[in-house]
Amino acid sequence: MKISITDIKPHPINKKIYSLSNLDDLIKSIEDVGLLQPLIINQFNQIISGHRRFECVKKLGWDEVEVEIKNVDEVETDYYLVQYNKQRIKTIREILNEYDVIEKHYENKRGKIKNVRTNNHNEPNYNKRDIIADELGVKSSQLGKLLFIRKHREDYIDLIDREIITTHQAYIQASREIKEKDSISHIPKIKSSKNEKWRVYYKSSDDLSELKNEEIQTIFTSPPYWNKRTYLEGGGLGNEPKPYQYIENLSNHLKECFRVLNRKGSFFLNIGDTFLNGDLQNIPHQVVLKLKEQGWILRNTIIWSKTNPKPSSSKTNLTPSYEYIFHLVKSKDYLYNQTLTELSNKTKPSLPPRHRNTDLTKTSSVSPYFPNLNGKNMGDFWNEEIVRTSVANQKLEIKGEHPAPYPKEIVILPILQTSNENDLILDPFMGSGTTGRVCDELGRKFVGYDLKSFL
């Protein structure tokens, strides 16, 4: 039967499950071949199936439309919506919304799932997710991955729908981030006021007057990057209008580091680059050239290759996936502890294992980050001038979420190689205290500076 367009209305629950995207192609199809299926409406003239078609015929100026009326239990309306929209092409977000509806339906009717299993499925391990996956028309394993992703990194669902990453990539990435979080959570929380090996100053590190000349053995730090994020309200380092202003300000800010580092010390500077109007500014190397003018000697340009770089939506360039760690010294007579053990002829360095022990206090087990007497080599973590690890998880046990923490794994080897136990290590941009936490594990003393407390 046909009824007037004005007598029909969308069901309010529909927009909680489905979107009304990509109408242009459907409008053209309806113009060419007409409405091939009637709209499904309930006894109150609310649409159960056909919301997109309804919007299309309204845009086409139709006065009436073919409908089929179904008497629907109001309590189960959302479930009927899913059942009558099975042929619809859906986004991942819509599939997960349907899952929530069907799961609620089975929770309300607990006995039904037993009947479904008994009547239709003989497999002994057939569970609720399997049954719902059948109703949704997806594999149970695929549904399991999507539920996992939504639980731990819901923002990845939209990236999947936009075809920036695949479901498998999102699942692997979310799994790695959880492992990283678990690893970080095992590090004891540092209370600087009660830790006699820590000295913390909440002030700008352009003035290190609290430190004596050549008091520091190793510096490891990562300053605010240019034009990436607002670290502090009101601007500050990293928020300069032009990149050359940032380069000048940062190099001047770091002058005090030269004074406080001893002649046998090392300075590790982690810094990333920034695009301006599509043009990569090459900021890290410009900063280093300024530092060389101050007397620094560049010993290594280390590449930190990120195993989980932030996905890029750009279609015209590769995803940025690495940053620089510059190793600078004041003289060539600097302390350098060789930590790599000799490799056998058949042994080659490997990439970081997915399952690894990062508890450096458990010397009985082999860690790819820590030298040992059993012949394990640091190439499992570092490969020449390349270090591969994931970006630090943001959810640290700290007062406030720091905008850009780095992982402790990029700090461990530099401190081991360029300092000894009880030496004093400096981080002039302390942030969440990652460098200090590594110092605690490796038996070093620590001094940090930051304008804001994240501890």
C-alpha cells in the first residue's frame, strides 16, 4: 500500500544505530529504477527499515511511497530494526551498534540463546559471540577483534571505517599498547619528595644555577617540539610563530647544559620534525647545527623507529614513523661503556620481540634491553644506530596526562653506556619522569626540571 510521505516519520532509535551517509548514489539509483522495496513501518507509522530510502524520496519530492506495515513490540523495537536491516551495507561502527542491540536482546531473554545453540549449533564451544556473529553476518573472530579494539582504542574504529587502517592493524596496535601499558604499570611510582636520589625543580631549565659546573654525567631529554601541541597555556617553547624562532630559542635554552655536563659526559637530545604548509622543516638538524656552534661534538645520529606510529590520513606522503636522538659530547674523551656482547657467526640482531620481560630487577631472566652474561646481545633492541620501540602509552600513573611522554626503552642503553652507578643524570624537560624512573632501575641519581608537575 501507498501512504503520504507526510504521514511517515523516522524512528528515533534508528539514529542511535545507523547513519544516513552516502545518499547521493542511492538517490540516483531510485531516479533510474524506482523504489525496488517498500519501506517497513510499524503500527505508529515509524520507519523500521528504509530510513535512507525515505530521506532520498523526500529529496526527490515524492508525495507518497509504498510501505509494508508490521506490528512491532515497542520494547523490542531496536532488535526489530536490526533484523529488518540485515541487507544494508554497514560501517564497522554500525555493526558494533547492532551487536549491542542483539546482546541486550539475549540478555533480556536468557533462555533463547540455549535454544538457538541446541537447535542450530552442535559445536560444544559455540558461545554467545558466535551466535551474534551469525546474526550479524560476520566471522566470530573478526567480531572479537572489533570488540577488543572498541574497548581499548575506540578511536581506531573510525580509522577503520575511513580505510586508514585495517581491522587487523588496529587490533595488533591496540594489543601492543596494552602490553606497553602493563609494562609501564610495573614500574614503581616515584615520589620525588621522599626519594633521596631525586632532585626536582619546577622552573625553567634555561637557568640551571642549582647545579655546579660539570656536575652532570649524562643528559637525556626531549624538549617541546615546534608547532605540535600546546604544552603550557600562554605559549612558551614550541609555540613560536616561526620555526627559526624556535630553533634559536631552543639552542639558547640548552646553553646551560654545556656548563653543567662534565668533560667525560654525554648529552642525548630526542627531537622530532614538523611540517609547515606541507614542507618538512628539518628542525632537528638545524638545532644540532646551532649546538655545534656552542662547542658540542656530534657522535651519533640515532634513529628512533616507532613500531606504532600515529596513522596519517595524508594521501600525498608517507606516515612519519621516526624521530632523532642526537648523541653530543664536550670532548672525545667521554665515558662509553661497551654493552654489546660478541655475536656468533650465525647470530644476527633481531627486531624487538613482541613478548618481552622489561623488569630490569629480575636478573635471572634475559631481557633484550639489559646486558647479561649468557651471550644475549643488545641487538635484540638496538640495531647499530636504530632503536625500534613503540610510542609510550599516555595512561601513566602520574598526576596529569603529559602531552608527549617517551618510552623508557630509548633511555636505558644511553644511560648504561655513558654513566656508572650513582652518577648524576639530568633531564631538563622532565615531563612525566621517564628518565628518572630508568635511573632508579639502573642505580643512578637523577635531577629534573619542568614548569609543571606530572608526578
